Amino acid sequence: MTKRNEWEEFFDGHAPVYMENSFTKHTLAEVDFIIEELQLRPDSRILDVGCGTGRHSVELARRGYLMTGVDISSGMLAQARKAAKNAGVRVEWIHADATEFKSNNAFDAAICLCEGGFGLLGRNGDPFEHGLSILRNINEALEPNAKIILTAVNGLALIRRFKQADVEKGRFDPTTMAEVYPMEYDSSEGKKSLLLRERGFVPTELVMMFRQTGFEVQNIWGGTAGNWGRRRIDLDEIEIMIIATKTANVG
């Protein structure tokens, strides 16, 4: 099967050891936060976009929520299925690119966390349309007034970190807020490396993107895994969190 982009190849290879990453160790606290923020009954339907190994979906399903997880990586979904089986819960797993995913179901809420595909560009991906496509697809899958919790790479941190030399060498493009970097990662077959491309976002831009795709943003908070909270953004942290409500159909 031809890979959709470099990120699919990366996650397929990294999937067996993904849960060894330190940022995956805060699942219970993160799910507590999600439940408190969404304020939904346990039998509500929740869409998890970019679900990865299913750490949030499986725990939410264990607490009674009806979960659907979508991910570009078949390797990550294989790990998610194992996790759901081990937890004794049922989750619907869908292998799809979030920019192309369509659903016939109507969900009561959506989550798109730990970047969840949002901002993970292929080498030839459109840095402007990519995130908008994901948001439109989520909007179409949601009931009216449903909430979404999304985390995105903190563009403020990118701006503070990169220098003009990085721009000249093609490591960072300030016109698209995209960085290009080699990633060496652990896989079941040992060390591998890929050249990856990822986009950051600034809060004002995210508010406009959400409005354009039928959402109204309620809050923007610090969203780095392991440090979620109703707090101001740290300029140098990895991710920021958006809490928004569907206010219009865009399909």
C-alpha cells in the first residue's frame, strides 16, 4: 500500500514503541479534563481525530462513552485495537486521513489531541488547506452546538526558537509557519529516520480558522501534554489548546 505521506510511514514504524514516550503517561488526568470540559453523559458519542494508539479513546470508552477513533496510521490503529481488547471495551476504529475523513454519524463532541494530524503536513501538503479540511470534516460530523477540544503546535514557540539562518537553510518557512526536520525514531526494526514537515499556529489565526469552518472559540489555553489546564499559554510550550463550539454547518 502506498503511504499517504511521511507521517503515515513514521507512525507505522514508531507505533510499537509509541506508548514509551513520556508525554503518553498522563492519560487518566487528561481524560478527567476532557470529561469535565465536555460535560456529556457517559453514553454520548465522541469522535477522536488522530486517535493514535487510542489512549484517550480507550479510557473514555472504559468510562462509558461511545468512541470512534480515526487515524492515518494502520500501525497505530493496530496498537489501539490491542489496547481496547485488553481494556475490555469496544471502540470503532477507522483508517483514514483526517483531511479526507467523512462520517455518516452525528457525534456529540470531538477531540483532536497531541496534534492529532492537525498541522502534520506531508512534504507536498498545502499548509493552508490542510487544517481547514480537518476542521470542516469534524464540523460535518458533529451535532449542532457540539464541542471540540483540539491541541495544535504552538507557533509562538517556533517564532521564538528559529533564527534567520534557519529560514535561509530551509528549516523554517515564516510564510507558512512550517518547519522541516529529520526525525530519528525507534521502531520494532531498530532506528529509522525520515524528513518530516510540521506546521505551527498562532492563536489569532486559529480563531479565524475555526470561525471559517463553523465554530466559535470559547477558550485558548496552554495545551502541552501533561500540563493541561485553564491557564494562559506559555510562549515556549509545545502546544496550545482550543475549546470551541459548533455554531454553523459548513458542508
